[in-house]
Amino acid sequence: MSSHGPAAPMTAHRAGPLTGTAHVPGDKSISHRSLILGAMAVGETRVTGLLEGQDVLDTAKAMRAFGAEVARDADGIWRVHGVGVSGFSEPEDVIDCGNSGTGVRLIMGCMATTPISATFTGDASLRSRPMGRITDPIALFGARSYGRKGGRLPMTIVGAATPVPVRYATPMPSAQVKSAVLLAGLNAPGQTVVIEKEATRDHSERMLAGFGAVVTTEDTDEGRVITLTGQPELKPQTIVVPRDPSSAAFPVCAALITEGSDVLIPNIGLNPTRAGLFATLREMGADLTYENERTEGGEPVADLRARFSDSMQGIEVPPERAPSMIDEYPILSVVAALSTGKTVMRGVKELRVKESDRIDAMARGLEACGVTIEEDEDTFIVHGMGAGGVPGDATAAARLDHRIAMSFLCLGMAAQKPVTVDDAGPIATSFPIFVPLMRELGARLEDEAAR
Ligand SMILES: O=C(O)C1=C[C@@H](OP(=O)(O)O)[C@@H](O)[C@H](O)C1
Ligand SMILES: C=C(OP(=O)(O)O)C(=O)O
């Protein structure tokens, strides 16, 4: 899907307490990987709890285009009949990854070492995002790429007919780049090695091991060194996808900033490479507890309980924590605006190449709502106005970015006057039930088009 139809403006009004239980959908990162590795295994993988958001549905469609069978049962279980690590067939048409950076980058990786070509595109947001970070490492395997200026989509990848294994140090902290290299390494003979200076989310490594690949991780002076032995036969798996901490972040933060709230968010994946926001919120003084901590399917899981916290303090977020909360800075900046003192976020320039330039999108929207901010290329500082202290009364541009849209709707729940987002449509990419779920908790979200 290259566009999602007409803009759907939505307004959030100051809400009464948010209360109850919020069952958020499955993890987006794990959902993409379940479909992709399922397609590269031999036999049938079953996936329960898959995120049925547009990003993941676009990956399902892409896997079908490469020859895997992907189907959803009436009971919501997804079945993927895989074709093996070298079994992809050439797609007959352009692969449209919609809004999804993860989808397009991982899929480019997994087809880069097979002797086929594929052309990729996406929506206006995805077509503006850099793909050189993938085409550089896959060129080392022998793949060629032909894209628009600046390494943008649409882009054709010609896979390597006789791939060689690669040793690659990622130039930026990116699980997408790491994963693309590992997926390409699956069909190269010998050992492919990825070195990352800062640890990023490790779902690919965990899941590759689960599918039977030989993959090792070692922490060294160079950083984290991940070694994969190529050309395994991946064994199909039964996967239960944990619920997404990046989606849980929205009801958690909405409850923390909205007076009187008390919300339970069960079964949230708390892989340490993902849980940086929750650690940060607790350091700010949030009343956020982990209940019923356990391990499920190799991933740590807990129920989160978030209660209104009227004395949160701004902090300096440790820059080395950024990879473990990279998608959570927009909603953190909303919490920061309703805390006292400054929240300083450094080492965050990757935010500039997400679905939108997230520093600019949050900065302009927060300013319109009466909040003072400071920014440079790699830094974002929010001056808190205290609980209940943000005027609101503004419209923020969502810029085809689900996390920007959800962040400003959460701000509207706690601001003095309503906050409108010009388009809530992009929310469907990662959290299609966000609006009904938040309304069920007590949020006042008004669909402007319906008025
Ligand atoms: O690997 C993944 O599933 C993801 C990695 C992150 O991107 P980068 O690798 O670009 O940091 C993150 O922002 C994205 O939402 C999901
Ligand atoms: C950055 C994100 O996703 P992607 O890169 O997959 O588009 C996100 O979900 O916040």
C-alpha cells in the first residue's frame, strides 16, 4: 500500500482518569521476523499473536511474492510454508513495503544472496528514507542495487549468484542493518560476522537460533560480535509473539500523565534491548511497576502497571540507552513536557531518518502546544511544564508517522486544551486498535471527519 487514503484528522480532549486493562498487539519487530524466517525455513511455521498492522501485512504479502505460502486461519493463527534459505523465486511485480523500514530492509537482506532480482517501493515516507545502509553491506556479498539519488526507493536489487560471506561493522546503531546482513549471510557459504558498537535489539539473533541456525554473540572491546554460519536448513517453528513494548509505551505514558489514572498492560515483552523507556520513566519518578515477571518463548515478559504520576522530574537520558528505546523518544518527549525541569536526550540523530524526522516533528508540534524545546542535529531537549501544565490548543502534523500521531493524541489527553493531529491514519501501521483501546480506558478521541 503506497498511501493510506484521505487524511483522518483526530482530536484528543483532556480525559478523566484512564483505568482498566489494555491488551496491546503483538511485537512488530518479532512479527516481521516470524514471517521472514518462516518463509526461509523448510516446512510450516505457525505464529500466534502476530501483529496484524499494515507494516506486517505488507511483509506477509512480500513473502508470498517470493514464493512462500502465508495464510491466516480463522482462529487468528498464521501459517507460513517456507521455501528454504535459497528457495526464493523472483517476484512478478514490484514489492510495495508501504510505510515499513523494517520490512523493506530485512527483505532486501534476505533476497540479496539469491540469484533473483526484485524492485522495492513504499509510501512517500519510506521513499524518502536512506537505503544505502543496506545496499552498502549487501554489495559486499555480491548484490547490486539500482535506486534513486541518495539511495532511495524505488530500488532494484540484483541478488548475488555466487555470494561470499561478509565481515561487517555497522556504521550506525541499527538492528535493521544488522538483521539484513545476517539474513543475507544465511545463503552465503561460511561465516558471516556483524560487529555492532552498541547493542541493538537482538530478536534476529534469538530467532535465528530458534530456527536452528548456528549463531553466536560475543561482547568484545570492538563491540558486540555476532557470527552466523551460512547455508543452514532452517527448521519451522511454533512462535508466540509477545506484546509490543513500543505499543505499550502509549497507554503507559498516557496513564502516567493523565490525572487519577491506573492502567494494567499485561504480557509485555521486556527484552533488555527494548526496555529503555521504562527504565527512563522510573528514573523520572513514574509510578510504573512490573508485575508477574516471567520468561515466555525465550523473551522476558511482565505485566506493566502505570499510575498517574504528578511529580515526574526531567532527567538526562544516558545516550548509550538510545538503541533500547529508539522508537520511544516521541512519547518520552510528551511525558517530559508534563514533568518538571529539563529532559535532555542526546545521541538521537537516528530519529531524523525514521518515518519522519522525529526530532523536527515533535519539536514543531510541542512548540505549537506551548512547550519550549531546544534541538541540534543529535540532541533534543524538552523544558517541562509540570503535570497539567501544557496549554495544548494546537494541531500537530503526523507526517505519515504513526508514533508522532499517537504521541500528540496522548498529549491531548493531559493538556489543558485539545490537541489535534492532522492525520491519524498512519497509526494502523503498528497499532491498529490504538483508538478503540484508548477510548475503552476512558480517553476522549474525536474523529474530526465524522463530525
Ligand atoms: O529491527 C527492527 O525491527 C527495528 C529497528 C529499529 O530501526 P533501526 O534499525 O533503523 O534503528 C526500529 O526503529 C524499528 O522500529 C524496528
Ligand atoms: C521506526 C519504525 O519503524 P520502521 O523503521 O520499521 O518503519 C517505528 O516503528 O517506529
